[in-house]
Amino acid sequence: MPLVFGEGSTPEACVSDTREALRGAVATLLELGESVSAPAKSGQRTEQLNIRLSTDEKLAIEAAARAKGYAGTSEFVRAAAVNATQPKGARAGSHPAVAKAKALAKRKVPAAGPAKSRTGSR
């Protein structure tokens, strides 16, 4: 998740703060009806889609991705496509990927290893 960070006076406090920030970011996205990327370890993305764009389209997509806090255009385009495939009339957050993200957000995120005094997630 772009721009989600935590801090703390100890590595444990930093990890705890980062986990809380991630839970808050996921909850906010869900409340806004946005899609939430599934963690890479829960389903490996093996398929690739190539598209051709005009220079103006590419620049517009890159600017929109940055404005929404995405580090790159791939996740931004993927999230937009997932949102576009949500069935008509479905309430926000009813897409299967969103339901999975909600379940993951309720669970505690396991530690990934030793933490530094300041960490972030992309």
C-alpha cells in the first residue's frame, strides 16, 4: 500500500504502528468503495496484460496514479479494472477481492521479520 507508514521508539512499537496504519488504510479504501489489492502471498499474479496507449493517455494515467498515492501505474490500472468489473448494482465492497481483503484486515498481520525503527509498506 503506497504511503502507509508506522513509527515507534522500539522495533516492536514500529511494527505495531505500521500494522494499525495498514488496517486503517484498508478500512478507508473499503469505506470509499475502492478495491484493495490482495496480498501477493494469497494469490500469485501470473497473468500479464499489455495495452497500447497514446502519449497523452499514458501521462494522464501516471498523473492520476500519483495523485491517488500509487507508486506506479500497474497497481492503479489493475485497481481501476477490478472496480470496473464489479457487477452493476453491487454495493461498494461486494466484489470477491474486497471481501477477501476485509477478512484479511480483521486478522492480525504476522511479523515479516526484524523491524527497523521506521518502516513502511508499498
